[in-house]
Amino acid sequence: MKSKFMIAAAAIAMLMPIAASAQFLGKNEEKTTSNAYPQNFLSPKPTKLNPYVAPNKPHWKLSEILASHKGQTDWVQPIVRNKHQEADYISMGVGKKTKQMMYGDDRLVFIVWDGALKVSIEGKEPFTATKGFMVNIPFRHIFTLESVGDKPALRFEVRRAGMMPLFALNETPDTVAGHTFVKVRGTPGPAKDDNNPTYVDYMKEFNGTEKAYGGKFVWDDGFTSNILRGKAAASVPPDTQLGHFHNDFNEFWFIMEGKIGIKIEGLPYFTTEPGDIMSAAVGRWHRAGNDPSAPWSTRIPFNPRPPILHNFAAD
């Protein structure tokens, strides 16, 4: 089963352009892609910088998150909240297990960053996800997550905003404000498999290798996430290279490896560590790339469309 998913992921990767993964997403990015818009156009841009509203912020440092929950085994740290997506860091103590549940119309995606999670998904063979596993749970598949091993399991979880869980009949549902749970019969059935792998074992497939990878992880009409990996940039571009901005969507990234640097409009250039989260507010110029201080770096972007429009400064 595992080899099937890995082959699918590799096949997808071979079909995608990878040059952009090693670039800072600035003026030259258009030259590394094969789907640039054929002409310039006028795009609305906010006259004032859109603020970061808590819990959103430009840089969530994993070291600070862990320090704030020192001594705890079970906790949830909200990281991203916007009208399209939500994301949390979640820790589960050893032996803890989620209820049997599913989501009706949207997939659930997470990255395991410490410990081990046994993942059981309806219709699929269970597997154990350890550090660096990127897991994709299709909608309308009942699943459970169980923390196994000798330390709490830590994951970064991303969901479509507003998703509400549905529970198996033998479970006591979690409370959902303003709702009561009723017994129902549903149609259609579980989502059919698509070209998205159930998981990618990043540490096995890429970390420590010479593989540059710019392919898809999950891709549908409401969720986009790629693996952007590349060698260190020769230098950090000047601030005059603005990068691009998005009209309607916030963008955020999970740092998987190395050091990713980013320049966001209104903020100084900063670098990130593995496990950190960085975020660009809608309408702000930004450019991200592989900082020169690490030989290889990887970031996992999360977007609600495949793909969202990138507005670059025109010559």
C-alpha cells in the first residue's frame, strides 16, 4: 500500500516544473513557470496594509509554541484563522485517541512533527505517521488518530474554515455551539480516490537527498498544497524585489527543512526554522525563498485554490 502512494506522488512530481522551488519568489519567478498570464493588467491593491488579526501573525516560531505549553501533553495552539482555512498545532498524549469521525465535504490535511500517530482511515490500510509525514484524509471517510510510542504526538493540522465533524453512531459527539447531533443516513458515500496521495513520508523520500521537488501534495477545487524544495539561494534579493501579492487569499507555509527566508511588505526580511509557520496577509507584497544559510530548504504552502493568482510588479 505504501509503495502505491509513493509512486503516485513521484509521478505527479515529475509532471510539475521545479525551478521555482529554488528561487526567491520575486521578479524572476515568472521566468521559471510555464503558465504566466500573456499580458499586463490592472489589479486592485489595498491602500493600507491589511493587518494580522490574532491568532494570525507573520511568523509562528515552533520553539516559542513549545515553550508556552511546557509540561502539557494535550493541547491545541490556534495558528491560522481566515475566511478560507484554519490551522492548529495539536499535541496528543501517549495512548490518546480521537473519536471515530469524518468531514462531510472537505479533506483534512496534517503534518506530523514529533512522536507517532497511528492513522486509521475507512477503506485504507492503517499506517503509523512519524516526523515529516504529510497526511491527507479524504472527505466522507471515517478516521481515527492514535498517539503511539513513548512521547506525545505533535501535528500541524489544516482544515477548510468552518468544517464541522460528523461522528460514528457509537461515539459521543464533541459539542458544536448552536448545533445538536441527530441520526441521519447520507449520500453519496465516501469520496473516491483521486490523484492525491494518502501520505508522503518526507524524511524518507527527500530529507538528506539531492532531490529537488516541486510537485503537488493535495490538489482539488478547495485546497492546494505543494512540496517546494531546493538548494540555497546565492544571495538574498534586495527589498526592491517585491515579489507578488494575492487579491483574495492569505497564504501560509509550513517549514519542513533548512531555512526559508521571506520579505513581507511592511516587515523586515526574516528567516524561519523547521516546524515554524510563516504567513502573508492578503494584499501584501511578499517573496519567499531558500535562505543562503542552509544547503537545502523546503516549505509547504497552503492555499484554498489551485492555484491562486500571483500579481507581480510589471516592468
